[in-house]
Amino acid sequence: MSAQTWSPKPARPAPANTVGFVGWARENLFATKLDTALTLLCVTLIVYTLEVVFGWAIIDASFSGEDRKACLKQVQGACWPFIDAKLGQFIYGRYPEMERWRVDWVFAIGALGLVPLLMPKVGWKRANVIFMLGFYPLFCFFMLTGGVFGLTPVDTTDWGGLLVTLVVAITGIVGSLPLGILLALGRRSELPIVRALCVAFIEIFRGVPLITVLFMASVMLPLFLPDGVNFDKLVRCLIGVALFSSAYMAEVVRGGLQAIPKGQYEAAAALGLGYWKTTRLIILPQALKLVIPGIVNTFIGLFKDTTLVLIVGLFDLLGIVQLHFTDSSWATPETHITGYAFAAFVFWVFCFAMSRYSIFMENHLSTDRDKES
Amino acid sequence: MQMFRQIFLCFGLLVMATLTVSSTAHATGQTLELVQKRGHLKCGVSQGLPGFSTPDDRGSWTGIDVDFCKAMAAAIFNDASKVKFTPLSAKERFTAIQSGEVDIIARNTTWSMHRDTALGVDFPVINYYDGQGFMVRRDLGIKSALELDGATLCTNQGTTTELNAADYFRSNAMQYEIVAFEKADESVAAYNSGRCDAYTTDHSALYAQKLKLTDPKAHIVLPEVISKEPLGPLVRQGDSAWNDLVRWTHYASLTAEELGVTSKNLKKMSRSSNPAIRRLFGLDGSFGANLGLSKQWAVQIIGSVGNYGEIFERNLGVKTPLGIKRGANALWTQGGLQYAPPIR
Amino acid sequence: MRSWLNRDALLQAIVLLAVVAGMVWLVGNVQSNLERQNINSGFGFLSERAGFGINQTLIDYTEDDSFGRVVVVGLLNTLLVSVLGIFFATLLGFSLGVARLSRNWLISKIAMVYIEIFRNVPLLLQIMFWYFGVLRNLPSPRQALSIGEAMFVSNRGVVVPWLEAGAGAVWYGVAFAGVLAGGFWLRRRALKMKLNTGQASRVWRPLALLTLALFAVAALLAGVPFTLDVPYLKGFNFRGGLTVIPEFVALLLALSLYTAAFIAEIVRAGINAVDKGQREASAALGLPESLALRLVVIPQALRVIIPPLTSQYLNLTKNSSLAVAIAYPDIVSVLAGTTLSQVGQAVEIIFVTMMIYLSLSLLTSWAMNRYNQRMALVGNAS
């Protein structure tokens, strides 16, 4: 036997790092050749986008100035002084400057009432709901329109900006919820005529664009009323928006109603509860809780749709931003993009916050159910 | 069950019938009474056209059309501030007046036969004689509208200008492309950005919109007037007393200019022995009462907004940014078309 | 029991009566309002001369045509932007949805950022941003960006060369229809054969032959009736070629980008809804990931995806009505805009507009229900 010295095989390379940043990156960014290529492509894309956005919004932007002269540099980015100069208009519209504190109060009290309502851990929900649906709307109405308690009347044609956006969106949602619940109940009713009417209403309003409903409200509604009876254009649009979103709300609520197990109805019947008592005490509380995320999503849609009122001549946030583009003392090539970016950012903050809230509620509710089971 | 339904049906029909009857019964309310009872005049204006009706940041309106409504309010209430302005789009305006949302529309609206006869409105008077024209960029080097063959035009949707432009280009065998926007602001913005070669609308509005452009000096208004655009207030059809009131509000301010009565010399003129001035001031005759107003109605108008000449110069005249000459809107005595029937 | 029945019937009768009474009351109001003020009514205006120009027409249209034809022109414009919007939104949406689930962290996050930005900003704002913000900065026709001196991009839109069809072009249309029909027939035959015998039959080669043959016949019958129409600058603007107006571009861009964000979320939910075991099983069979996605996961996910996808398609169609804000001549713009203010008959015109959208949406719902039924049957059978 020839002497063979035993030599160990060369050690295998250490396994790829799977912990720490390097390991993470290897797994999630550079798993295959294709992945590596895609990652590099994405990095270039991100760098380019950031460069453009930052260059426009910060580096080349103007931040102070009194009129358009501030925004006429050779390489001009965003024209922020335009936003600064018009901010009051964007929030309040033409609401008289002396009276703007009233709007602030409405905003503040609304926020105070809304925040505890949205946090599932805080109690006093019933009292809070009664406050927000009972007292608060009246408060807003008197506060904003005035004419009582020594407040100067402010015409709705002077309202504008974020104020109108919020008024339309919130009235729309508050108005459409009860109507939507009724329609959903009607659609699941055993009475054929009621059901048919509800289905017709829902399908008609879901089948046409909001803009035609708004046209109808702003141009046609007065013709449907007896001569001499008429009301404010803002109110007409509010009615149109509420009717429109109630059809969508009805479908959301219907989803909740369908998710209630049959046993609940049977148990209620066994207790001798009638239809309304069953609905009010057993079915609706459970169904509505289930569809909170759906309701929030409908609200997001409605909030974005409020911009359409500018087409019928109300000045919501987008409408008032657009109106101020015509101010020749601010006419620069960048004014439009700056204004749109500002409006987009405001809408985005609201909508994104709400969509996060909806996801939060979804998780919260699903854990609730898990606990029960 | 069948019977139940029938009974209900009959009952329902009855209710409906009464409702319909009652709604038509109070339909013929007199506008003046309605306005007086309400305490203010509801006036439909444009969504912002400098010189005619435009709001400032605080929501106060100015312009020749705004002054017309203020004059009406002054005549009715002796208070030019008792008027509520409703901005209306070109599309909304006729329905707004038909439905009674506003009592009067003063919104640089052209009096045309179709509108007068088919839309249920009346045009009592013409307060501005206008005509359609074109605005183009100076650097195009164009001197006449007849050089516009192949041009793209920006204009406002649903106006007579859209139709006139079509007629003009056809009759001159020229090609064109039209981009019609819902709002005047949008068409101006599109023209400003170069979407169109020319912006077309009434001459007066061209001068007004020019102010909204980035560089007003880089644009010129072409000399051609391609249409007749008699602009005036409009009211609902079928109330001739209200019709009269609108008509004579304008004629009172015209007559005042003819007689040299201005908002500044009212006191002095009230002592005049000129019978025409005495009639205008309500010192002789019962012209105010016949309109359903006070004796002083014309004085109230002139005292608050001035005579037609003052209104014109304040809002449109050569000293304003618009810089429009009186032209066709001069008094007939000075070769214009503004002619008031006699107050007597 | 009996009394309950009566109570229900009574309740319904009351509701019905209230609704009917309300309707009659409204209609009565309208009639009396219109009559009293001497406003025209009826649909006679549809045959009157329209008299205004429209800057994008898919069928021949001049100012001499009637308002009825205006309705058709507007409807076709709405359909054009909707169909193309649906196409691009689906393409982008599916890619984003798949990207959102990619194992590559960066790609997934980029998709997420896109989705969160585009679906949380109002569509109208996006349309205006593209139109008034971005496209307005394009150069004028005289400084147009040109691609090979044949295609031009300017603030008047994109102008591309176009085939001008002559008299015999209809034969080519017939040939094309024949190819389509042949393709369908071949595919059905192949499917049948596969089910009966398990053998694949040829589809592509016979189809190619058929195409060649049919177009050859068409060429024999009609020659070449097409001329290439290359745009050129004359005076203010480009003449000839096909112009894609900026209003259309802005609207299409905004609609596609916005709807794609929603479709991406639907696709993601659909793919997530497919049982994880399915993926694992296909991996066990040795299918590469892309094939597994295409053959196993997406077909199953489609069942979950299709219903919400259809409602997104409907939303896109309805949202195309926002065209009115940027002067794209869709049905709302030309009918409820220009026609309404020329004719002044609000009731009839808004009614027609709503009816058109309603029938579009009912038609789609009907088709979707049919599709759902078919899917459900397949599910039961397996």
C-alpha cells in the first residue's frame, strides 16, 4: 500500500450570510441574476426620480417673494411663494377674513370630536356619536352660515377651498350612511316592490357618472320643484353627492348584512323579536362593525370625488387653486405645477391617512373576531 | 288586496292632481313683489370676466354687469348693496333663470332669436353692443382674421362664439380646428400655453381676458368683427312689469348721461328747471309709481352707480386696464348706438 | 300569518304609491314649469343642424350634421378613450400587481409607492395636472420634436403618418374579418381535438396560410387602395397624417395611471387568495416560477379578480366623463355641454346622457354575470 498522506478536503466556503444587512440584501435584492439586474434598474430609476423631484421642489425652487418676479429664474423649480400668498384663499375661499375664526372653530371642534371616535380603545362611543351626528352638524351650520347669535351671515357663494371640500365630503358621508343602510335593508327585503325600488335606485345611481348627477342637481333640479321653491346651489350639490354615495354605501352595507350568519336571525326570531327590533338590536350593530373598512374606503372615494363640484361652479380646494392661476400677478410657467402639486399633496395626506386607518381597523376587527372564536 | 291598491291609487292621483294644480296656481307671482318681500335681488353673473363681472379675493364683485344689478337694487330698495350675486357658467345660465334661481341675469349674454323665442327668456334691453373677434400672438405677424386658415381656435363651450366661428371659417373657405372649454379661464389658460393659435370671443372679453395672460403685450386683437353680439340682461318670460323695470333701469342711466346728470352733480341738478331733468328726478309725473317704485328711483340709480357713461368708464373705459373706447356704445348723439326712448 | 301578509302588502302599496306620486309630482312640475315659460320640449332638436365644430371625430362630421350625429360622435369618443384606457390600465395594473408580490424587495416597494400615490390623489386633479401642468410645456408646432421627420410631438398633439384608405379598402376589411373568423374556428377545432384525442392540432400554420390567401384575394380584387399620408407643417399647424390631440393624451394617461393602481391591488388580492399549496405543488412539478404564475396561479386568481376588475372597468368608463374639464369631446362634453347650451333643453339632454351611461353599465354587468355563471359551472363540475 502506498503511503498516502491523508489530507483534508478543502473546506467548503462558508454559507452565504443570511443575517444582517448583507444577508438580507442577498435574499431580497440579488437572489438571481435577473433580480440583480432589476434591482440595479430600480436604483437608477429611484435616483433619477428623486433627483428630479428634489431638484424641482427644493433646489431650484423659490421660497419667498411677493409676486411672480420671485419665480422667473433661469432654471426655475416650484414657486412656493404662490402657495404662501394664497394659502388663506385655499383654506377658506372668499370667506370674509374677519369671520375666518368661525371656520377654525368648526375645524377644531370637528377634530376634537372625531379623534376619540376613531380610536377603538376610547370609550363613550355612544355619547360621541350623538355629539358628532346631533350637535356638531347644527353647530357647523349656524357657525358657518351665521345670521343668528349676532354672527354676520356669510353666503355660501363665498365659501371655498378646503372648507367646501370638507363640507361636501362630510355631509355626503353623514347623509349617505342612513340612506345607504335603508337601501341595503330594502334590497334584502322580502317585499318584492320595496326590493325592486331599492335595486332600481342603487343600480341607476351606480350606473351613471357623478358628474351627470351634479349637472342634474345644479342645472335641472330647480325645474323639478314647484315654481318659486328653490334652494342654495351648495345644498343642491350636497343632495346630489349624498344620493350618489348612498348607492355605493348601500352595497357596502349589504356586504355586511350578508356576512351575518343565519343563526343570528333565527336566534332573534326565537326570542320573539320583530323585524325592526332584530335589525336594530342584532343585525345592524354586527354588520356595521364588519363594514367599517368598507365605509372608510367609500369615504375616501367620496373625498376624492368632491373635486368634481368645481365643474358645476363651486370652488373646492382644487377649484380655488385653479381659479388663482388666472391671477396675472402670479403668472409663471411653474405656477400651475406648483398649485397642482400642493393640492395633490393635501388630498393625498387625507386619503392616505384614511386608507391606513381602514387597514388598521380591518386588523383590529379581525383580531377581535379571532379572540371570540 | 286588489281593492286596497285601487283605492290607494285613486287617492294618490288625487293628491298629485291637487299638488300640480297648486304648484301652477302660485306660479304667476310677480317678480318685483317677490324681490321686495325677500329683501334682496338675486342676480346671475359670470364666473369672472374683468370689466363685466369679476370677484376680488374678498368676494366683492365689480363690472358693468354687476353695476347693472346694483342699479336695479338701488332702484328697488334705495340700497345698491341689497343684491346677491350668483356666478353661473354659460351652460347653467338659462336654466338658472328659467327655474327662478335668480331674478335677472346680467352675464354678457348675447341676445339671439333662438334664445329669445325658445328658451323661455326675454331680453329687455341691450347694455353693451359687442362683436366677436380674434386675439393672436403678435409674433405670428398676422394682420387680419382672413389669414387664419388652418388655425386652432380656443373658445368657450356653449356660446354663440362657437357657432359664429364655424360660420365665419366656412363662409371664407378656411380650415380650422376648435377646442372648446367649459370655463373661460380654462380656454384662456390653454391659449396662453400655446394650445391654440387664436382665442376667439366677444371683442370686449378679448380685452378683458388679455389681462390674464402672462405677457399681455405679446398679443394683439385682430380688427375684424365677425358677428353682432348685442349683450344685455335677461329675465324670465311672462312678467312684463319686471321686464319694464329692467329696461328703464338702463334707460334711466342713459338719459342721465344725455342730460349731463352724474353721480357727482346730483344735488345741483335736482334744482334744475329743465323739464326732462325734473321728470328723471321724479319731481314731475309719476314714472316711479308706474314701475312700482318710489318717485326717486332714477336718482337712487344714478346716486349709487352713476350714469351709463360713468359706469362704462369706470369698468371698461380707456383709463381702465381694459382700455376700451366707447365706439358703438357711445350715445346716439355722439354717433353711437345707445339710444334711450324719452322719459315722458 | 294572514294578517302579516296583508300588512306587508299594504306597506308595499304605500311605498309604491309614495314613489309613483313623487314621480308624477316631479314630472308635473317639470311640465308646468316648461309650459309656463314657453320652453321647447321633446327630442325634435336631435335632427336639427348642430352648427359647431368638434376637434376629434371618428366618423365623418361637419357643422352641417345634426345634433343626433353629435351624440354618436361623442359616444364614440367616450368608447375610444375608455377601451384604450382599459387596455393600458389592465396591462400596467397586472404588472404592478405582480411586482407588488415580487420577492425583490425594491420592486415590491416601488410598486407600493406607485399605488399609494396614484390612488390617493383625485383623478380630476391628475387629469388637470397632465393637461394644464405637463403637456402645456411642449413646444409649439414650429419647434415640434420630430421623429424621423414623419412623426411630430408638439403642444397640438402627436401627429403620425397614417394610411389613407381608398375605394377598395372594404375588401381588406372583409379579408380581415375572414381571418378573425378562421382563427376562432381553428382554435375551437383544436380544442375539441385535444379534448377528444389528446393530440394537439396545428393552429398557427393554417392561420398564416389563410391570412396570406385572403389578403392576396383582396389585393387581386382591389389592388392597393392605401396611400401613406405623411404629415407636414403648413401655416399654423400640421396637415395630413393622424393627429392625436393633447386632450386625448392627457385623459388617457390619467385614466390609465389612476385605474392601474386599483387594478394592481385587485390583482394582488386575487393572487394572494390562491392557496399557497398550489404554488408549492407547481414548484414540486418543476415548473419555473414564471410558468407557475401563468399556468397555475393566475387562472385561479382570475376567478377572484374578474368581478372587481369589471367594476373598475365600469368606473373608468364613467370617469372618462371628466373629459369635460379639459375639452376632450366625449359624450358629456358635446351633449351635456355644447348641445345643452345651444338647445337649452336640460331635461331631455341630461336624461339622454344618463341613459347612455346606464345602458353601458347595465350591458357590462349583464356580460359579467354571464361570465360569472360560466365560471361557477366550471367550478362545480371539477
